[in-house]
Amino acid sequence: MALATIFEKIVGTDANIAFMAYDGSKAGPDGADLAIEVKSPIAVAYLAQAPGELGLARAYISGHIDVHGDMYALLDRMWNITTNDLTTSEKLAAVRSLGVKPLLMRVPPPPQEMRQSALARLGSRHAKQRDAEAIHHHYDVSNRFYEWVLGPSMAYTCAVFPSQDSTLEEAQYAKFDLVARKLDLKPGMRLLDVGCGWGGMVMHAAKHYGVKALGVTLSQQQAEWAQRAIAEAGLEDLAEVRFMDYRDVPETGFDAVSSIGLTEHIGKANVPSYFEFLYGKLKPEGRILNHCITRPTGKEKTFNKGGFINRYVFPDGELESVGWLVRQMEDLGFEIRHEENLREHYAQTLRYWCDNLDANWEAAVQEVGMGTARVWALYMAGCIVGFERNKVQLHQVLGVKLDESGHSGVQLRPSLDWP
């Protein structure tokens, strides 16, 4: 059985995908808008070592598989394909046709992969030093690279689109403003933004609401970039970003806490202590806005040790369901006042990021290397499919710390227009 034919049998003949392989074989319809090219036996070796998404990812990132056409369209057509679709006789025929050598060849993962052994040397999952390395792996790629992908807002979290034709910058502004309004920020208040990224929420709160805002991040590159941006905007009196673990913030008595895209990095076992710590940072009647990616139900695994995302994008990342997170917040004392799912907004955000990467592809490759650029192309396109097909969600949960008498400080009917 020719190699291209094997791939076609796995994917199916209705996907309108062409295949080309190093053995000269071809399969799939002529004139297909998408094609997969298997360029060397090393691609087969990767698949033999790690059947499924991880092996395919390794082969693509290392350049032993090429994709011709739109990555999102390819993943959308292949999203539920597995080798289980082959019969036993077809699998045996595939092994015989491939020969023994590629199947026995041991090839190291691409250097962009975070080795589990390297993480293990830094302690147990979510120990401070290990968390710092996991964040460094993903966020300290290159500020210039992030500027090309994220655009001027430098916001690496789900935007909120007021309308279908809103620009990415309009939507990121709308997201920060939605968080500010849910927190009921007012001049003179103090805001703690944990996992603050490049300081977008900190600067928005300071500039538009007169709030004294402190942001903390485990990425030194993010903190340095944010402090320069704060100085350029003339916001030093109100805004500050520190290179610091949120657990080391000494100040307390904040009027509001925002956590935009941090909970995914906390780890399920640490979520209760995370919310307990933030609860202790708030004044009575203070509010918390938790914005994070979640699983659609409580039935899925929270952590996929061998998955592409965990190995290449978010080492040690864990996703829980929103129901479980809400229960932890309630059990720690927060009263939940509002919750919403922004799943479709994240799919749209990712489309803009993919377009930005495509528009800056050559410069991005020169800046971070082909392998890292391919990680991002694969990761972001795959995430669009995940959000569209409800494999992952994005939730904002608003909680309040009641005072001793049970008062929330929340208006009977907030004037805020919450979609």
C-alpha cells in the first residue's frame, strides 16, 4: 500500500484533501485546495513513536510534513480523524508497505517541545520554579513576534466583539472595558491584575478609570515591555507591572482583582488556594473577575500530558469546567453575581491572530525560527476549531466578597450593559 494511500484511508475520500509522499505516491482529488506532503521517512518515524496528534505535530514542526493550503481549513476537515478508522487488515498492510526501518527509527522531538524530564527537575507540577519555566517557555518567545501576532493592543486573551465586523483592536478595548465595568472601577480604587501579560488591563484601568493598578507576571519580557509602555503613556503614577509570582504580592486591601487568562496555568489542585489568596487580597464588597478557558463539561480530562498543547504551547496547563470553578469560588466565600461564555469570541480572536501571523510570516520565521512559527500556526488554527466545535470554552465569572453583614455593594440592577 502506497504511503499517500494510507493517509487517504485515514482521512477519508470525502475530505477533499490531496496527498503526496516521498515514495512518489499520490492520492486524493486533483485540484484539491488542500494538500499534505509527507517529505521523508522521519515523518513516519514520528508517527510510529507517537501515533496521533503528537506525532503529526512533531513531523510538521520539524518540516518532515508540509501543508499546502489553509491550516484552519485542513484541521477543520480532519478534526475527528484517527487511525482507528483503519481496519486491522489495512493497518497490517500499511506496516508491510512502509517497511521496518521508518517504524524502528528513533528520532528526538523537535527542540520546541518542552521535555517532561526538564520540567520534572524543577519540582512538582505548579511549584514556583516550574511555573516560572513553563511561562518562560511560552511567553518569552519574542516581544517583537507577539507584536506581529497580537497587534497594537498586545492582548493575548480572548477579545469581545461588539459586532461581527469589529476590528481586533476594537474588540480588545471592549474586553478590557467590559472587565472594568463588571468590576465597577472608579477613580481612586486599587486594582490587582494577576497574570497581567503586557499590561493591557492595568493601563486601561489607569487611563480610562483613574484606578491605581498593579499587574504581576512571571514573564520578564512581558514586565519589561509593559513598564516601557506605561512610561510612554505617562501612567507611572497609576500603573505598575512587576516581574513577580502572584503568590508573592505583599499588598492587600484591593477594591478589585482581575484574572484574565491565568487560571489555566494554576493547576486543579491549586485552584482552591488560588481563590483563597485572591479573596484575602480584597476589601469587603470588593469584586473579582475571573476570565479563563474551560472544558465544556466536568467529564473531560483536565490535563493531557501527551497532548500537543501541553508539550508545545502551555506546559502543565490544566482546564476545568466553569461549574467546578464556580463551586471553588463559592466555597472560598465569593458570591457569584454574573457569568458568561465567550466561546465564539475567542474563535474570532484567533482568526485575527492567524491572519496577523500569515501577514508577517517571513519576518516571524526570521525572528523565532521556522519550527516555532509552525507551532503557532498549528496551535492557533487548531484552537479555532476547538472553540467552534465546543471542545473548549471561555468564561468570565464575576464574584464579590461580602462584608460581615452579608452586604455585596452591588446595585439592585447594574447599569452595565452585560451581553
